[in-house]
Amino acid sequence: MGKSWVEGKVVAITGGAGGIGAALAWKFGRAGARIALIDIDQAEAENRERELLQAGVIAFAQRADIASEPEAASAVREIIRRFGGIDILINNAGISHRGPFREAEISTIRKVMEVNFFGSLICTKAALESLVARRGMIIVISSIAGLMPLLGRTAYCASKHALQGLFSALRGELGDQGVHVMVACPWFTRTNLQNRAIDGKGQPASSSRTMMGREASPFEVAEGIFRGAEKRKKTLVLSAAGKLSHLLFRFAPAIYERMMAKSLAREIRR
């Protein structure tokens, strides 16, 4: 078997303590990468670090709230100091909002933007010189909600659409410097992100999530992202349901909107 394309590379993952982030840590780590985890939950991040080390993966966990510029930038600098640089930055950390827009306070929408959008921006800015020097890669875990609307998730959609705009433009800026940017758009995925979704007042959402199609596992998503990054994809839409929905929205938006309104009606009608 030949050498893996990530053998020896330093992969920094935000939100790496659980869900898709932890699955990515295992996937890249078992392929020979050195893993740096950034997460607001220090105990869980250290648990993942210990598990990875026990499995023979070189790993390091760093606690940080990526919505805090000083904390996030400091965590990235510490990873660079410890490993000598970052080859692949995976902006994965995020939170979700669920509920009708008319009930959403501005502070709740701002909180979602601070984590999902500005957190990714801050970490990327802090790691950028190292990524350029090493001709590395930025992977952004967006969502199908970054390509088309999902009712009852206005703040989440706004943050993911913002990521699409930022990193699509950044791809153009960094292309001639050897840095590749891939935006991955998973479909509905089985993680704690949805269990920890907040309502319009910023409190844990009391309503259960409505889904469309089959729910993917974090490891399925991690596998797809690993393969997409290896092929240097630009935008990666994961799952057949995600691809079909994206096509439907592009070419028959009225039909898509009617189907979505019917599927997600319970989340926006009180």
C-alpha cells in the first residue's frame, strides 16, 4: 500500500471533540496525519486526544471558544508552535438555531454568526501565513443550508451562506499561492449539534428536529470529506438526497420551496 496523501501532515480541526469533528480526527489520523483539536469543551477534547494517542495517532487538544478572537487566535498559534505549522485547517465548529424568524432575537442570530462565520474567519486568518508557506488546504464544513434555504433555520442558513461567499472568494485569492479551499456541504447528519440547537431566545430548542431524507452518520460524512479533499474538490455536496435537493432548488425552485414548506411546516408554525 502506498503512502497516504496526508501522511505526516498537521491537520487542525475546530469542534474536534465530537460529531463530524471527531470523525474527521479519526479518519485523517488513521491515514497518518498529526491531529490538533480545538474545542470549547476541554474535557471532551482531552478525551479525544487520549483516545487518538492510545490508537497511535499523534494528537494534541487545545481548549478555545472560536467566537473569541483572542482565544481562537491563541489556540492556532499554539498548534503552529507545537507542530511547526498547519497543513490542513478544517473549520468544523458550529451551532444551530431552530425556530421561526419572527421569534428570533437579534442576539441569537448574532451568536450563530459569531460561531459559525466569524469563528471560521478568525481561525483561518490566524493560520493563513502557515497555510500559504506550506501550500496547504482549508476545508470548511458548511451545510446544504449554505446552498439553499431551509425553513425554520434562518440564522443557521445565513451563517452558512456567508461561509460560502467568504471561502469561495478566498479560493480565488489563494489559488496562485498553492492553497486549496474546499467547502463541504453535508445533508442531515446525526450529531449533538442538533440536540444542542438554540431557539429564538438563545435557549435550548424544545421542539424536535424535522428531517428530510436519511440521516448520515458522522463517519460517513468524514469519509466523503476525506475523499473530496484528496481529489481537491471545490464544493462538495454529500449524499444523494443533498445532490437531488440542490438540483431541484437550482432548476425548479418553486417546487423545492413547496416541498420544503410542507416538510418543515411544524418548525415555523406555532
